[in-house]
Amino acid sequence: MECTKPTKDPITFQQLIEGLLEFFSEGKENVDIDEVIEFFNRYENNPEDWKSFAKWDKFKYTRNLIHEGNGNFNLILMCWPEGAMSAIHDHSDSHCFMRVLDGEVKEIRYHWPEDVSSPDGSLQESSVSAMGAGSTLYMSDDLGIHKVENASHTDKLVSLHLYSPPFDFCKVFDERTSKRTRINMCFYSKFGEKQDVRKCRPPSQATSSSFTFTCK
């Protein structure tokens, strides 16, 4: 689900946060997905709003916590260097809203392997899409699993994500075998302060560099 056209007056970043606190005041079950997408689209992007939260890694995307909401959501700024991508992953039964702030995102969705798979057991793609700045994407486990990437080799990508309820682990999937693995997740920074991600990285992943160990 994706929408780009604002239908009401623009709002500031502070108004965005205040409105999200209201939308998610009663938890996941009472959220109107279309209303949240429309509300995200009303935010008039200003890099001054979020540049202090934008912490970058040269080789992989980063998850930077902006707001812990009211315990019912996390608002996260993700910074994607050129060519960065996530692993194929689920969302631990949470809502996922993604607003593209700068750059263009490529999303590849897959069927759940128990629903549809290729004869060789590999994951089966269900859709491929690209969305530019100003677009808002919605994803949930009801819609399958996916991976997200900055397909550009010249431009960075910045996106704003909301997850409700918050979660600290997810499952990643091997595209060739459909094998799933549960992984823990960390924030690269919190409220503008860089974190020591080594402290929350499982030992088995301490030397892995093919993907960041954090889901989207």
C-alpha cells in the first residue's frame, strides 16, 4: 500500500509526532492504516527537522531512534548509503509505515514460503516497486515479507519509519532456500547519540558484514 498525494494542509515535524501519539494512543488494533498514511503525507519535509538524528555508516544502513512514542510505537530515521539494502525480513506482526524523505527506495516483496514458493524451494517474488521522496509505504506480515534497498550508486536515501508495536527481533530469510533465522535488532543511535552496537550484537553475527543485523 503506497500513497503520495497530500489531501489536507501540510504539517510540521512536531505536529507529525503529536498526531502519531494520538493515532497510536490505543495500540495496534485501533489504527486506521489509510488515515496514518494520509497523515504522514501531510508532513512537509524539512531536513533541518531530522538532520541531527541522521547518523551514517559508509557500508550499511543505520537505524536511528527519534521517538519512543507512548510505548505503542517507535519512530526511526533510517540512513541508507549508496547501494545499501536490508535482508529479506518479516515485521514481527507489527505495522510498518515508511515515508521516503530523500532519495528513492526500491522494495521487493515476497510470498511467505509456506504459501507460495518456487519448485526449488526458493522464495517467490510477489512485486517490485520504486518510490521517490514524498511517498509513504505500508507493510505488514499480512502482506508477506520484503527487502528494501537504495538501488542508487550515486545518491543516498533517507526514510522515516514507524513500527507499532515496537519490536526488538525479527526473522530474516534466505532467498535461495527460504530458511528463516531469528535475529536481534539494535539502534545505531538514540535521540541523536550514537550507540555501541557491539554490545547488543549476538556472537554469531559479530563478524558478519553481508547485511546489517537490523531489520527494517
